[in-house]
Amino acid sequence: MYRQDWARIQNQILKRLPRNYLVSAILALGICSSVVLWLGAVYSETNLVKTQFRAAASNRVLAVEREMDSALRMARATGAFLSKSSDATAGQLAEFIDSMQGSNAIPMAIAYRSHSRALMLDPENLIARWPETGSVDAAGFVSCRTAAGGCLLLHLYLARRDGDDAGLTLILPMAQLAERGLSYLSPFGVDLRLSSEGEIRFEHLSRMRKLYRGSFWETLRGGVASHQAEWRFLNLTLHIDCTAVPGYLIAASTWQPWGVLASGLFATLLLALLFGSLLSHAEGVEKMVSSRTAELELARDEAIQASILKSRFLANVSHEVRTPLNGVLGMTQFLLDTSLNREQRDCAITIKESGEILLHLMNDLLDLSRIEAGQLSLNVIHFDLGHMIQTVVDNVAESAFRKGLQFELSYSPNVGGQLYADPVRLGQVLMNLLGNAAKFTSEGSVSLHLACLDSKLRFEVSDTGPGMEASLIHRLFERFVQGDSSSVRRFGGAGLGLAISRELVQLMGGRIWVESALGSGSKFSFEIPLDEVSLHSPPIELSAPRRYRPDSALPAPQLAVVSSPSSGTVILVAEDNLVNQKVTVGMLRKLGFGVDLAADGREAVEAHLSRQYPLILMDCQMPGMDGYEATRIIRSIETASSRTPIIALTANAMIEDVQRCLDADMDDHLSKPLSLNALRSALDRWCPKMKSPENEIAEQTVKLAPPLPQDVALSSSSELCSEPS
């Protein structure tokens, strides 16, 4: 919540600031960041240069030390040579010195003096007068005749066993000695000064200082960094000062800090341009979103208003349909209570059953409208669960017994007899599930099981029907979805019962699901929560479903019509619905025609092969083979001279449905509900010469299949089951 508020505040601030201010702020921030990064890069590079300077200075100190130590070793080697070669000449001494120095030789003067002899060698005429020496090893600095800056003097006392002690004096130009060591290093950037006893004995100025001599940098004498070293050489204490020249930082600088600055400024400029473009785009998108949001809100309001109008329309239609339907059902019941012959009673029962189907469909449509409008509410009360289930089971079991199915009812001992829910809506869900199970099961059984699991009451409705494919299960509870929506499906329905059942179960706080496999039947389960009163109520009491009685007020006639007219014309009617068969046969009889019935397309083709009919009334949706396929087969086996008129007789009355019938090579189309005048006009249009006189009504034989006897038995383990005997 806090993050959402903060984000909303930021958005409001950004909206109030002009776009140029934001771009300027990004530029200022980017420039400052680039300068800071540049300063950091300069600082890092300065430290790196100073580290490099200290390394260079240390190398120079080591080079000078190494050369002075080399001169000392050469003096000791020369003393050893002269001690062993007492008769060595000056030429031999010169050759020995040259062999030790190699190609990079420097001038030097050597004096070897003992009690018995003295040997002097000064080919470069370095000194004017040989200094006095003592009886100890010593070093010092003396002035030289030809060497600027003075010379290094090394004196070694050579003690001998024969008592002829000697002294060796070696004099070298200090500048040339140090320069030989420094010649292997870079000549730029570092000044070196060697001092002893407060006097500068040797000074090496970098070539870089010569480049900046006389300029502003010369005023900064002393450089930007220094390195000092001190060490003992025989009796001398030597000091070496290494100083970076003023131009050292400039010479050692790289392009990296400037590259960082340039990259930062370029990135800042690019970011400002990009942000400005994004702001312009965002403004356009915001305007478009605002416009689209307004359109969507308007569309939503219109959809809500349309849904409300649809609900009102359905409510008005429901009222207008229920009013005459109430008269139809009521008057039909009054008619059934009077003395009727067998044919009259059969017609009255057909009217009542058709009206009840229409009433059920209107109830489903009204419930769906209430669900979509969010106006469906529950009337939750404590009620007798056993009585409600007994009522539903008795109604469904009767239709199951008529089909020769077993009906099994079982429950767990912990199921209570009281339930806090909406009894009407719960009964509606059970009626939908049990009714579907009985409708889609041709043989076997239908069962209902109740169980109490984890403070929830579970209902399980199982059947031994055809089952369903896995691809259908996940969308089975959607609206208008049917297990078989093709033209050859065996069972009708609008596909609303399961969708409404799911909405009702969810409204009661429960869930519903299905388990099924093709060829293995189906099991629909749903569960709803229980309150404390329901959990601790006395156990439920149920009895066996009421068995079907042959003398019931609503028998289940099955019509089979076979025509054997002595005169007149026989028409083939392909129709699978029992009620539609009765209506069509009655109208044709009234018009004076005989009728042969076919229950599906395959029977219609077989009937056409066995007899030449003057006209065929073909239903389009039939199980097994539909009317379209049957018409194509009939047309394929006919000849041009023996073409039989085929009239589609279907409840599909849209323009595309009529065109589909004509595309299947049918000749005409009649929509249901069928009127006598429309049927008479079609017959006159296609068969004007085949009508029989009104008194030549074909003799019909109507056979009522007797109801199947049933038997019901109650098991001892709280399981109720009934099966045909």
C-alpha cells in the first residue's frame, strides 16, 4: 500500500513538472556525474603515476648502488691479481682491467704501493697528485683533472703473509660510473642527486627537465613527488634524492580521464534526448490511454446497461411466457382429472410434459440472466436434508426405472440430517446432475452417495453411461457447452444446467468437479461447507426411492406407428423425438395420409429402399445418421425420373439453416413448431395429386409399450438400491 501511494505521488509530481525542466535536470545531473567521474579518474591516474615514479626512482637508486658495488668488487679483484702477480707490469694490469670492464668501460686510475714496489696506471690523466692513504679500507671523493663532478676514490689495504703489505687505490669518474648504471633505464621524468657529507657528489637531470627549462614548470623546482634513499658504502654515508620533474605528470598522463569525461557528457546528452523523446511518447500514450479508458468505461456502462435491459427483458418474457404456460399446464391437469379415452389421455400427457420442459428451460434462462447481472441470491436456512434428498431422488428414480436402470442411494453414517443452505438451489443442483445421469445412461445404474469430509458435505453422482473425452472435461461447466453438439446427437438440451450448477455451488461456498473416461461412465462431485449445527445434527434418515407404479398418473408411453392403409397415400416421416412423432402423425392422419416412421437416418434410407414413397418428411438432427447424410445417400441411389421430394422438418429456423438443407439436396424446409396449414401447403406444393379424400383416412395402429416392472430393496449397510426384477 505504501509503495502504491509513493508511486502515485511521484506520478503526480512528474505530471506537474514541465518536460523541459526534467530534461534540464537530467543534463545537470549527468554533467555533475561526469565531472565527478573525471576527477576520480584523474585522481586514480595521479596515484598510478606516483606509484610508477616510486618504482622508477627505486630502480635508479639500485642502479647507482650496483655500479658502486661493482667498482668495489673490481678493486678487490685487482688487488688479488697484483698480490699473486708481484712482477706484473702496467700493460698486464691494463689488460686485466679491460677484461673485467668489458665493452662499456670507463676511465680509471690505479695505484699499487708496497714496501718493495709501486705501480701507477693513469692512462686518462685523471688526477694531478695521488692522495695519501692509510692502512684501512676507505672510500671518498676527490677532484679530477678531466672529469667534471669529481671522482670516487676506493682504497683497499692488502695484508700479505710475507709482511710486504700493500695498498691499492682505485679512482673512477663518479658521473660516468653512475651514468653507466642509469643508461639501462628510461631517461625521462626523474632527477637524481647523490650527496655525501652535505655536498652533492653527482647530479643527473632528466631530459624532460631540459624540455621545460625556462618555462613556468621550472618555477616548480622540486617536482611533484620525491624518493629518498641512504646507505653505507665502506666509511661513507651516501644520500640519493630522486625527484619527479614538473612535466612528469603531463608526460605520463593518458586519455582515459578525458575519455571518461567525454563518454559521460555524451551519455548524458543521449539520455536527455531519449528521456525527452520518451516523455513525448508517454504524453501521447497517456492521451491515447485516457481516450481508450473513457471508451472502455463507456462500453462497460453500455454493457452493464445492456445486461440490465436483457435481464429485464428476460424477466418480462418469462412473465409473459409463464402466464399462458400456467394456463396450459393447469388446464392440462384439469383435463387429465376428467374421463378421457386412451388416445385423449396420451395427448394430454404429451402437452403436460412438453410444457414442463419449456418451463424448465425458461427457469434456466432466467437463472443465467440473474447470474450475469449479479442478482442471484440464496435463501439460506436450516432445513431437513433427508426430506429434500428424498424428494429429488423419488422424482429422478422414476425416470431411471422407466429406462430399466438401477438407482442406488448410499450415505456415510456421519452425515447429519440438518443442513444450513438454500434447499431450493441445492435441490436444483442435485436434480440437474441426477437428471443428466439418468438421461445419458442407456443401461446399468445411476447412484448418489453422500459423505461428510473435513467439515464439508460431499455429493457424488455416478453413472454407467458413455463417459466423456478428456478434451471435453475442462470446459464442461461452461455455458452452452454440450457433450455432443453435432447434428447426430442423441440427447437434447441447451447446455445451461451444468453452468448454472457450478455458479450455484460456488455461491454456496463450495466447488464442483467431474471425473470421467470415454466408455467408463462419469462421476460428478460437489461439496459445500457445514456449520456447527449441521456438523452435530442427528444422522440423516433416507428410505428407498419410490418404485414406479404402472397405474401412475403419468405413464411413459412409447409410440410405434405402422401404417397399413387400405387406400390413400403413405408418407415416410424420419423423426426420433416421441412428441414430434405424435404431432406429425396426428396432422398427417387429419389430412388423410398414412405414415411410416423411421427413428433415424439409417432407418429412413432402409425404408426408402424397400418402398417408393411419394414424399419424405426428414428431421435434420437424429442419432446415428442425421437427416443431411440420409438425404445425400437417398439422392445418390435415385435416378432423375424417380426423384422423391424430401422436405426438411426441423427446429433450426435460421436463414443459414434453410440454406444448409437446400445444400444437402432437400427440396423444401418446414420449421417447428409445425402448423397444420403450413404442412398442408407444403404437401399441396410438392404432391398436389396424391391427397386422399378426407374420408379415406389411413388406418393407424398405435402400440403402447408396457412399462417395465421394477423392484426396490434396501441393504443393511445404509445403502439404498433398486433394480429391475
